[in-house]
Amino acid sequence: MALESHSELELAKEMGQDLEAKYAPKGGSIVVDAATGQVLYEREADKQWPVASLTKIMTLYLAYEALESGELSRDMTFEVTQKDVDISQISALSNNTMVLGAQYTFDELAQLMMIVSSNAATVLMADTIAGDEGAFVDLMNAKAKELGMTQTQFYNASGSSNELLGDYAPANQPKDGENQGSARDFALLSYHLIKDYPQALKNTSQYNLSLKEGSEYEESFTAHHLSLTGGPTAYEGTDGLKTGSSDSAGYNLVSTVKRQGVRLISVVMGVGEWPDDKAEEARNRLSNALHDAVYKEYTYQRILPRGLQTINDRAIVLEEDLYAMVRRGEELDFILENGQVSLDDDVVYLSEDGQRSSVAYRKWVAPKPNLVQLLRRTWLGITYQWWLIGTGSFMLLIVGIYLLRGGKFSRKRKSNHF
């Protein structure tokens, strides 16, 4: 089955998920290999669309970057301000309960951002990193440009519309600003998050979450990502990443799953209309079906073993095995270029730094023959070999006669009797 010739709903039906037409992604979709950035399926992936709380993936990326640089530390605590309390009380926003003076660790804030989708927790993280949310938004847009997210523009750190945030919207941003992006852009961002900070998945993988247990700030939650283990559309191997929904966006989802050593990232944008509870589940069923279709179509396998190979009529020696994500049953051709052997195909990557599967090779050089080998190739050597064969055969004949005579030779002696 050629995936690219099928719509998302057609693939979903093939995989046993029969979804109504109204749940087709209006904002595009994409599935990529998380190891290399190889695009395995896409449809309208560059269409600009409201991203809603998918925004928090960028906030998390910058938080881990700040942790890596030393601006933040795992030992520090984040203290709730009155601003955070006020944002947590905006009923139209997804939040946890923030209490003035309460303190959270880095991981607790990350879990509130990614699992609970707390806008207040996200603003607290952004303010701590950059001093204020407006400055943080500048960092977000700079990072988006650096990563090559060409359809993305951020106006706040959480993904809400600035109109809903009201007085709590960043002062340097338009009051009607609403974060925009594309399926490809957010696959690219997620690819970099997992590649650069794989530990981030520890804060995206729980369906049931309890924080501050035994304290006055204790809270329990269930994730919006329904494909996590324990969720109603649980899909084996799912360990993140982020949901996003709003009036203008419908239901968005970035999901990542790992099976049999292969990690995929999928993005679906604009599934259904807000608020439609069935659409919330439909986006996960659709994402699961896209994963199924890709796992069925592709396999990650060894396509060339290390050692001596003949490629394009050239004898070469591969330094190591070559593995790649390929369509099942596909005929493979190879390219030899700049000391590397790779697949000759039309693979598309998320960006120019996509890691095409390749391994180093060297030209095979026949070993120089030693003296014994040279002798074997000359007339003298051949004569000598035949002499050895003849001598050996004669000796075998003598031994055979000896054995046939009982293991001894005798000779006639003259008798002493007359």
C-alpha cells in the first residue's frame, strides 16, 4: 500500500478505525522517523494552523535548554506568584490550582505543562527563565527560526489566545495574537526535543498523575493524551507528547511511540470542532491508525552487512552494518559518495540536517601474494606440487602394503637344512 496516495481517513479505515468525514484533519498531518527525521507520510503538512497548547513543546524545549546551560537547576524551586494564581483561575483555560507561595520543582512544572496542559505553570516557567513572558516569546521565535520552523509564529508561551489571557498576555505582543504553526514545523520541533533532550519524555508519559502527595497542595490528574498507557485509546509504546485544542484550532495532537526499536512522531492538526468530546478521542484514534499504517508499510532493518560488498560494480569494504527505514519488499539501490555508502532513493527529511542512513566504506584492495602463493603460480611451483603429490601417493602405497601384510615386512632366507 502506497501511503502517500491515501488520505488520513482512508488509512484509518484500512487500519480498522472508521472515522466520520468531519474528523479529517483540516490543518494537515505528518509521520516521521524520530531517529533520522525521515518523512514517512504527509498531507498538507506545511499548512499554517492555530497550534493552541502544542506551543508548550517549545516552552519545554527552552526549559531543558536553560537547564543544560545552568540558568535553571533541578535543585531549584519555582514559587507561585499572584500572577500565576490569577491565570490559574481563568475558567476558559486549562490549569491546575495554583496557591500563592506554593513551590514546584522543575519536573513538577514540566509535568503540569505537558500532561495537565496548565497555562499558569507554563507562564511560571517562562517568567523564571526570561524574567517576563514577553522576553520569553522572543526566545521562542528565535529558536523557531533557528530550527527552520518556517510557518510558526509565537505570541505567548502557553498557546492560549492573547484575547483570552487579557491583561496577562505579554505586553509586547498584539492583543489578538494567536500562535500559529504547521504539522511539519511541530514534527521538526518534537524531533529536536527528543533528539536533544530524550529525558523530557519522562515528563510526558504518565496518563495518571499525582503531585504534592501528602501536602496541602496535593492534586491528581488524568492526561489529555488518551493514547498513553491507561487511556481510553491506549496505544502500546506511546510515551508523549502534547495535545492542543481551541475554538479556532479544533483538536491537535503530537504523539510519539516506540515499537521494536523504532520511534515515530506523528502530528495531526484540526481534527473536528471544539468542543466535541468525540473529536478529542478521534484525534487519538487517527494518530494511532497512522502509526499502524507506517509500521505496516516500513521496516527498520540491516540492508548491507559489514565487510566486502560489490556495489555498482565496485568492490568495497563496509566498516559497519548499514541500517535504514525502508518499505517492505522494496528493491534497493545504493550511492557511493564521499567515502559513504547510502540508499539511492527519494527520501524526504524534515530539514537539511536530516540524518540519511549511511556508513563509511573503503576500496577493496586484493592482498599481495606471499612467496608460497607465488611459487604455486609458477612452472617450478606447479612441478614441485606434483612431485609432492607423487611422493605422498607413493608413501601411502607403501603404508598400505605394510598394513595388508599384518604390519611387518619379511624376506626369504636360505635354509640351513638340506
